[in-house]
Amino acid sequence: MKPWIIMVQVCCTLALVGCAPKNRSYEKTVTTSQHAYPNSSLSRTANRLGDPHDGRSGVKLISDGEQALASRLLMAASAEHTIDAQYYLLHNDPTGHLFAASLLRAADRGVRVRLLLDDMDTSGYDAMTAALDFHENIEIRLFNPFWRDQSLLLAGLTDFKRINRRMHNKSMTVDNVFTIVGGRNIGAEYFLARKEMNYADLDILAAGPVVNEVSQNFDAYWNSEFAVPARAVVGEPEDISLSDARKRLDELVEEAKQTQYGAALRRSAKENFSDGALSLDWVPARLYSDPPSKAAGLDDSGEILASQLLGYFESAKHEVNIVSAYFVPRNKGVKWLTELESRGVEVKVVTNSLASNDVAPVYAHYAKKRRALLRGGVELFELRPDVYQAQHHGINWAQSRSGLHTKAFTVDNRYLFVGSFNWDPRSVHINTEMGILIDSPELTTHTLSVLAEALPTYTYSVTLEDAGQLVWRTHNEDGSVLEYDAEPTGSAWEHIVAGFLGILPIGSQL
């Protein structure tokens, strides 16, 4: 090797060493969830809704986006003691403003608010974070933060192993009585609030013993080494004060209330959560979650969520249904799913099409395995990007493109899982995930009937013909069948990009 090349390598190495991650020091107190107060408003509500106090939890599936946001805002408005919220993304948009304002108003009433955010997308509102964190009843922590004194590029070069691991969990728990767990982040597209694109998603609203499990899990993340006090990351409030933040959020909330979407939220709250409108199914339910230590990249494969759930599939006898926004099975996944088919278990997968998928590399690496899955007997369904246009759902989405964001599965018409877990390497090995598994033949069967009704018109059924040709079929609203011998969604350029991305060796990171 030439001397000048060696010198360049040495200089680069020294530069990177000099920019290596620093040892950070900060103070952090350990806090834990409080026991539910039996006389609180929400405890009385749970009792009115039929809490049998026999170990079963009350659950309600929430698929409608407006109802999903209304439920969170109403829970915050009803809080008397504590709010614990844990999210991967909280967008700086009207839905994020409504959510943040609901937490601030609860804190002003004396409610203790703990907000744990993954730091993937928070730097754009550091000033607001610092101001809210200054409230005596609000504490914000950032999971696996990007330190603000270091550029993202430099962090990627020197600290990639750490920052590549994100907290993808999503939960909100109030007074340790009610919780919402599922696939939604806090952002307009998750609550049917965007004109351009909206996600089909699913949450579980729950009461009863499973809430304690969610609270204990939140405590484990909150007190872990990876949850850093926001003030240690973003600094003291300087650009805006707490009173400035309160005034600004009040203005933004008033603006949101005056929109059609604001009216839709009020209508949804009245229709779904007024006296007598809300009901729960009381069933056995259990929380499953990755341990926070997964963020360290340690060899804890026996404890990760995927391993915890494996037994349900190993005991499957008849049918497995998987709904996964991001589905990247890889070779091992293809083998595993087709082995289920070979022992008589029918496997059905619902995922995104090219045009409904918002992460092109994910679609590209799923598409590579499509033929192998079909040859193994797996049924594949891809979401039509015009679902919301066909439904005219909500108030202004006749032109909205649809995307699938749901993460759920069923096993043998008995078990139903809803959470943040995608069937991809990132959810299995890299990010932390969580979800609630319900043991209820009645609720699972009902969910499957809704899915079966939706598939013909909301998805393309992908099949492999005898000659090796892939065919996409869907139904019009009048029942007529449309058939395509080439992928029916996406532009020519998107197909070219997907083809290129599919050859890149990045599947393990998707």
C-alpha cells in the first residue's frame, strides 16, 4: 500500500476517534407508575363498563382515525392523577398540537405527566420541548437521543450502532386505569387528518389488569439508561417560555377547532364516547414487549418480543393471518412461513402495494420474496392506494392516497395481537416493540370477518399462475373483477427505483 494512502487512513481514523461519542453525565430520578385510585372518574367508568375484577381486561379495537385521536384527547381530559405516554413520533402538526395541549392542560390541573419520545424526529421542536419540560408536573425524556452538539452525519459515522436502534413502542396510559396501545404515532396521517395520504391503522383501548402490565413496561423504559431527560439533550428553555408555549398551543388548538377536522373530532367523541356509547369486551389479554436492553444491541434473543410470540405460531393448527405495514420476510422468514403451510396451517399476509408503501426499500425487498412465498402456499394481499378515495371516508379525503400502517396478527381464530411490531428485520432485531395479545375466539372471529369483507375491494390478491406469471386481482364496488398481469400501482420511475433498491444488500436493516 502506498505511504500516502496509509497516511490518509491514519488521519481519518484519528479524526473519527477524536469525534467518538462522549461520556455524558446528567441527573435522573427514578419514578414509577401509581396505583389506580378506585374512586377516580376513570375507575368508576371502567366499573360501569362491566369490569368483572376476575383477571380479564376490557378491550375495544379502534380502527377509525378520528375516533383514535378523540379517545386520546378525552382520556387526557379525564385524567386526575397521571398520564404516561410513549411514542416513536410526535409530529409538529395540528394533531400533535392537540395532543401536546391536552397534556399541558392536564398538568395545569395537577396531573403528573411523563412523556417518553424516541428522538428520531424531535429536534425540530426543541424549544417547545424545553418549555413544556419546565412545567413542574411535566417531565419529558428522549430515548436514545441524537446529541445536539453533534451532526447527524458525524453521529452516523461514529455512533451508528447506537443510534440505529430506535424505540418504536406506542402507548398512552391514564390514571393506570385506561391505556391505548397500537400502531399509531401522533401525527396527522395516523388520524385521517391529511388530504394527501392517510394510514389504515389499529389500536386497542383497554382497561383492567393489562393496564398494569403496560404501566410496568413504561416504567422499565422510563427508568432505563436509554431514556435521557430532555433538558440534558435540548438544554434550558431559552427561545420560548412556558407561558409562551401555553399561549402558542392555545392558539393552535383554536385554529384546529375551527376546521372541518375539528368538527369531525367533536362528532366522533360524541358518537363513540358519550354516555352509553362506549362498550368493552372483557377477555384475557396480555402485554408483550421487547426489553429496553434491546436498544444496547446485546444478545438477548431469548427475551425479545419475536421470541416471546413464537410459541403461538408453533402451536397453530389451522390458520395464521398477518397484517403488516412493512413486511420483509427474508429467506428465513419465507422458509418459516412456508413450513407452516406444509404442516397444514393456512397463512395469509396483508401488506402494502408499491404505491401505498411509504418506504420504497421495504417494498423492494418484500417483492423479491413474493414468488417464493406464493410457491410455498402463502396467500398475499396488497393494499390498494385508492381505498380512501373509494370509501370517501371522513370529511376531505376523496383524493387521499391510502397506506397500511396496521401491525396485527391472528392465530387459529383464537388469538389476536395488535401493536407496533412489523414483520421485518428491524422490528425483530433492531427496534423495540410492544403489543397486546387477546385470547378471545369471539373477538378474533369478528375481526377476521371484517378483514374478509374488506380484502376483495380494498386489496389486490396476488397469485402465481402455472406459467410463473404474477397476477393481481381486485373487485370493483359493483362486484366485477379487475385483473392485471403487471403490478397495477406505482409509476414507471417507482418501479425502476424499486428494482434498483431490491439488489442493494440492505435487507437486514429494513
